[in-house]
Amino acid sequence: MRIGRLLGSGRSADVFALDDGRVLRRYRDGHDATEEAALMSYLADRGFPVPVVHPVPAAPARGDLVMQRLSGPTMLQALACGALTPRQAGRVLARLLHRLHGIPARISRAADQRVLHLDLHPDNVVLTPRGPVVIDWCNAVEGAPGLDWAMSALILAQVAVDPDGGPAPLAHSTLSSLLKGLGGSVDLGDEKAGFLRQARERRAGDRGLSRREVGLLDAATALVLGRL
């Protein structure tokens, strides 16, 4: 497998070009991508917009994931340049969450369990010519949809309350639009109980976050509660 140029890097993985239609996503710590690939294929088979997963060439590393090369800006890039309004962004995120949670869980047979992305925010949505496509499924689990809503809201709120965050005003408005899209269908709870507390605990335990980012969680939680 001939690996091309580096296209981008996230907190845990690098993305390399393979050819015009495929990219290689490689985890730097060797995290096994097998389950992630299986989940993405499961969702694609049910019509949810994810990158197409391709077979990995011979002798792959555990952390290798070969998938469709997407064209188009991320939602974050579109927000930054004014091509997308925060109101539109929040609506798209809400529609994606509703659509995802309409799909039965892949493994669990419990009626209330669904696939949860747990990292759905504007930088993980690519606006392709065929519509928004959700990327980065490494945090996905199965559980109650309310946790997914709470996590997306909390991630946006952390950006909104960051005094050094350039996109803070955009995050404020996107958060309001997202929560409006929730439509009261799920009670997120508060900082002491419910999905918002669970989301806060998960964020606080995320080793990929800096100490400063974790320090924003109290203010972010308060902001979500205020918007609810």
C-alpha cells in the first residue's frame, strides 16, 4: 500500500491520501479500527451518511482504516467563512442526531439502545456535494440518545465559553439552534443527574482534552442549562 501525502491530523489520528477516491486514517497509538469500520458499514447499509469503508490492503496495521475520500468543507470551515449560518448548522446537527437515533443498535437488542456518535460537532461533519457526511466514529457506543444530545451540546458550549476561542459567538448560536432542534423530546437533566452529568463526566475523563479545556466544563454545563 503506497501512502500519499498527509491531508490532516486530529487529536488521535492522521489522514493520508491513497488515491483520488480513498484515504487512510491511521491511529497514532495503534488503536484497533476494526469495530469502527464495522459500525460505519452498518450505518451506511441503513442509509446514514458516513464515508464508504474500503477493504484494507494486505498486511494492515491495527489502527488503519481505509475509506472514501470526501470533497467539501467541514461544517466548521463553512461557518467560519460565512457559507453556513449558525442557525443552519444547529439544524443540520439536530437532523443528523435524530436520523442516527432512528437506526436500531448494531449489537444491543434493548429497545431503547441506539448508536451514539458522542463527538458530533461542526468539525466532524463534511459538507459534500451529496449532503452532510459524519466522520470520526472512534468514540461511538450504544446507549440512550439523550447522552449523544448532551455531548454535542456540551462540546459546543465549551467553545462558546472559551475566552480565547475565536469561534465562540458562532458556537453560542449553533448551540441554541441545536437545542431548539431537540424539541423537548429528551430531558438532558442537570449537572447532578441525567445525561448532561454523564456527558460532563465523559468529557472530564477524556485524556485528549487539555487541563484548560477540562476547566471550562463547569461554565459550559451552566450555559447548556441556561439555554434549556
